[in-house]
Amino acid sequence: MFQDDLATGERVERMVLNQIRTGRTPLLGEAYPNAYKVEGYFKGYDLFVPEIEVRIEVKRDVKSQETGNLVIEIEYGGNASALATTEADYWVFWDGECWIWTTPWRIRKAINGLPVREFTGKGDPKPKKAYLCPKGKIKNTAEYVIYEIHS
């Protein structure tokens, strides 16, 4: 299960990387062919665009179509993670229908006042702490929401 989720997550990262390299991201504007995926385990971010020194975290949350909430993780297995450790300039969520480009600052603003939940995700061996943020709050404060770019 974890390996399947990892492979799917990496596929989504490659999709965002392709968008950046080919200039199909309104936020970044032009094509950045030197952008690359950070290989191996790294908490800070997933993609780097050296031409403009931009760091991007990519999140896949298809289940949000059922729940209406995006999971904003802050701790996994007792260690700070995701939003709590990000070094990214932008976060990109893929919900199966659209790409939501936002910033950590905007995410923090959207989750302000929400309770922290603790649960063990499907396929996760350890519990996590996260905010379950209504997707509309993230979309309403996002830099861009892009529909129907699939590669």
C-alpha cells in the first residue's frame, strides 16, 4: 500500500515538474527546463526551479473529493513534518480534478482556528497530526486553481 501511494505521489510530482518545464503554470509564467525533482527522502520540498530559486511541495489528496477536506499534515510518528517543516515557496495540491497552487503562508491562514486531528492514514504505519481543512478555504485563498492539465 505504502509503495503504491509513493509511486502515485511521485507520478503527480513528475506531472507538476512537466508543467513547470513546459511553461504551463500561470503562476511561474514561462518554461523552466532546468527544474528538477529532489531525489530521495527530503522534508523541505519536492521540486526545485534553479532559474528562479523556487521550491515547491506537491501533495496528492484525491480523497478530498469525498471528504471535502484537504489533509494538512504537521506531524508524523511523533516528528514534525509537512507544513511544520516545509522550506517550500509554493505548495501544489492535486485533488484528482484540479491543481491548487498556494503558499505555506496562505495555508496557515486557512487552517487558523481549526482543530488538530490525530489519526493513522490508510497505509500509514504510524499516526499523524493534521488539520482537515475545507478544500474551499484553500481554493479561495490560493494563488491559482488550474483545471484539466493532466501531464
